[in-house]
Amino acid sequence: MEEKVDLKNTFKLFKRTWKYAGSYRKYLFLYGFFSLLMAAISVGVPILSAQLMINMTSGILDKLLLVAGSIFGLEILRNVSNYFASLAINKFRIETLNDIQVSLASETLNLTVKELDNNSSGVFIDRLSKDASYLADLFNMLTWYMGQVLTNIGVLGAIFIVNKYMFLFSIIVLILLYWIERARIRNGYKYDKQIRKLNENNSGLIAELVRGMRDIKVLNSAHDFMTKIIGRIKEANDKKYEMQIKRNGYNFWYSSVRDLSDLLFIVLGVYLIYLGKLSIENLVVIYMYQPRTYSMLYSITSFIEELKKFSLSSSRVFEIIDGAFEKEKFGSKHLNKVNGNFEFKHVTFGYDENMPVLNNLNFKINANETVAFVGKSGGGKTTIFSLIDKLYTVDKGEITIDGVNINELDKDSIRDNISIITQSPYIFNFTIKENLKITKSDATDEEIEEVCKIAKLHDFVMTLPDGYDTLVGEGGLNLSGGQRQRLAIARALLKKTEIILFDEATSALDNETQKDIQTAINNMKGEYTILIIAHRLSTVINSDRIIFIDNGHVLAEGNHKWLIENCSEYKNLYETELI
């Protein structure tokens, strides 16, 4: 069954997209003015060309030169108009595309981490780049095709003035060709929808290939990975080939009808000359310009095709903007100053609702306290940090910050006051300085150097030829694991929040650097609320409290000495580490 576009819905989508044009609409109107001017020129040139042919065959040389000069002047005016029209429409397109992509990027950042976990990165990459471009291109295409239609309507009008019979014949041919193109476009829309979904999946897989290339090499799994990529690429390309076969069929009928119309055009022209209703000169001129009416048909059908692509792209873009994907939700309460008191009250949470990671979890953290979370892998420690920063929302129970339910607080109250240093921090493909300034854009060089010295990164940076202006590569590729973590620690320290969460932040550091970082953490004790996740218990034995997490709940809590004496599981972990 052929896919049809809901014109009413498409018009609504067009109106929404039109809002992004904003103050740039003046460029669109400027383009429209020059397009109308070119359309007017297109009426005059064929008529003057017919007069030129008559003067040429009649030997009227003085008028011949006058008409030729007039045609030259009109063509120069057309070229000038086309130049300024192109400037106007390209300026309009670029500015509109900027606004659309900025808005879409902003909305993508508002998506929940759960949505990012459940969807391929290709879903968002394709919509930010390709689909956003289609939205901006619509105005470009609309005005360009309308300009072409107006120009060629002028040619059709000139044919009507010269000979009404040839005009009628041209209209009949255009109607036949239009029906063939209409069928082709409907069929193409169905395939385009399927191909975009396949391309979206491919984009995500290719992104995985690039990000995971080192691991693919180390695991020697290139063959298996390539098998998966080849299968995906073949599926998409087979669908494109299938679409092309269908398109070739429509092109065959379109070309055949057009070739037959050319023959019938000559037959009709000869017949009209025989009847004395058309001169040879006018037949030549009409024959020269009549193919441009096919361009008008091409412009109309191409615009319909672009309109369908726009409908598909805008639906995909507005899915993100309108909330088809789950957005983060925050409250309206704002805390000007966060002291750093936390409490988990009967918190239950699972990434899968049928498999809870935390189960009726209860604990309390006091402001300026240093608390460590320990336990076996998979017990829920990192999940606790994600919930504190509201990357996920609890299923049951509540989390409070300074006595206020976290769900009632606005985003700035939470994330402006919490820094998380993760086990595998993402380092952006910026310079070292730019990576640091992500958390504080107005940071001075002195502030940057200060936090880098605390994180034991400054000396290394000074050995680099470009120092803090060194590009680190995608994901911090040019840095070692320890250097990436030191950069992440410095980035968090630069933020200067009241609450700092260390999620295995020293796991990739050598013993000496780990000791330095541990000293830095100890120096912050009493001034910040510090939460630490660590597998190596030796790094947390000096914490004010240690909370042992087991299967999503608190098994025991106390200082190191108390846990050694009263918690056999903790004692076993500690003694195993000493072996």
C-alpha cells in the first residue's frame, strides 16, 4: 500500500518550522522578489527570440541588432537577479539551520540517561545532522522550486501568446508526465522511511566502531564486528537498490512518454503550418523553449518529493522536541546554598523494573562528612551516585538534599552543587584547557593550574609542546588512563561544589599518584561533603564513615575499626586485599 502524507499535519509541521526562520525571513522575501523578476524576464525572452528569428529570416538587420541587444540586456538582468537571489537564500538557510540544530541539541541534552541507554547514538546523530538539514532545506527548496515554476510558467505563457494549440498540447503532456511522477514519489516515500531507519542504526554501529576501535583490536574481534557491519550495510543498500529498480521503471515510462510527445509536437507543428495557423519561425522558437515546461513539471514534482522528506524529517525532529523521548524532569524549588546533607529513605530503583538494583535502601549523610561506600561489584554503589545527581529517578522512596525531596529541586540546585568524578570519565576532543573550562567557562589560567597541581596533572601538561592548548583526541585518546582521570579530577575540582563524589576515581592511577590524590582528598575533609566509592579499602579507611552495600541495601556502617570488629563481610574484603 502506498504511503500518503497528511497534508494538514505537514502544514502544521511547516508552521512550526517557519518559527525558526525568525528575523531571517527578510532574506526569503528578498529571494522572492528576485525570483519574480526572473519570471518576468522568462516571459519576455521567448517572445523576443521569436521576433529575432523573424527578423533574421527576413533580413531586417537593424531590428535584428536591436532585438538581440534587448535579449542580451534581459539575460544579464536575469544573471544579476540570480546572483543576489542565491546570496539571499543561502544566508537564510544557514541561519535557520543554525537555530534548528541549536534547539535540537539543547532538547537532546534534556533527554533522560535512560533514553540514551535504550537508544543507539545513531538515532540522535542522524536527527541532529541530516533531519535538521532537511528542515532548513525546505525553505530553500520551496523558494527555489517556486522560482523555477514561476520562470517556466512565463515560458508557458509565451507559448500561449504565440500559439494556443501548441499551448494546449503542452498542457496535456504535462498532465500525463505529472501522474507518472506522482506515482514515483509516493513509492519513494515508503522506501525513504525504511532506509532512514536502517541508516540510523548504521550510524550508531559505526559510532561504536570508532569509539571501540582499540578494544576491537585488543580483542582481535575485527572479523566478528565487520560481519555485523557488513550485514547492516548490505541490508540498507539492498533496500536502496530495490528503491532504485522501482525508480528506474518510472523513469522508463516518463522518458518514453516525453519522447513520444516530442514526435507528436513536430507532427502537430507541421500540421498547423500546413493549415496556416503557425509560422516556421514560431515553431522553431516554441520548439527551443517548450522543453523548459518539463523543467516546471520537474520543479513541481521535486518539491512534492522534498515536502514528503520534510514531513518525515520534521516528525523525527519534533519527536525529540515534543517529548516522544522521555525528558528529564526537575522541580521548581531553588537552593541558593547547599550544605550537603543527604538522606535516602526507603529507596528502591532498577534499570529494569523487574530487576531492582537498590531495595528499600536507607542511609544518611551529614554535611562536610567524608563517607565511603564499599561492597562487591554490582551491589549498587555507582547507582547511588547516579540517583544523587538525578541522572535517574527513584522508583520508590525519596532522596533528600538538606531536607528537600530531590524531585522538588530545580536542576541548578542539584548539578551546580555536585561534582562526580567517574571511573571512566569522558574526555572531549578539545584542548586540555577547553576540557577544564567546560565546568567553568570564565576560569583563569591561575585557577586552572591550581586544580591541575592538586590533581597531579600540571607537571605532565608542562612537558607537552602546546601545554594546556594540547588537543587530547576523541575520548582523550592521546592521554593515558591515569592522565584522563587526573584531568577529570581537575575538572571537577574547578567547579568548586559543596559535594564531591569520587566513583573509583583513583582506580587507574599508579600508587604514588593515588597517594597524592588521597592526600588532596584528606585536605578537603571537613570543608566539603565527600562521598567515595572504592574497591581498594586502603584508600577509604580514614573516612568518617564507611557504608557496606550488599545487594542494594546497607549491610553495615561505621568507621574502619568498628567494621573490622563487627562485620565479617567487610573484614573478609579487607583481609583479601592484604593478601
